[in-house]
Amino acid sequence: MAKSPLAPIIVLFFLSPIVGELLSGSSPTAQFFQPVVLFLLAELYGSGASWLERL
């Protein structure tokens, strides 16, 4: 079975804001899991991480 090339990108897309915001303590947990905030942070952190992973 062939591995999907999108799997690492999806993991990076959602893992990068968790590491950047939650583990550093920059964003409170209740605020982080609001849908709008989660979407914006995933776009900001995830797009950069996905782009760098492809280089």
C-alpha cells in the first residue's frame, strides 16, 4: 500500500500551531480551541511549516 504524500503535510499543518502556541504558553487553552482562532493559527503556522517541509 502506497503512503499518501499528504499525510506529513496534514500532520505538520495541525501540529505546528499546537507546538507554537500551546506548548509555549502564548495562547490560553480555551482561546486556542475556538474554531476561528484555531483556523487562523493553523493557516499561519501550518502553511509555513508545510511550505518549509517541501523545500
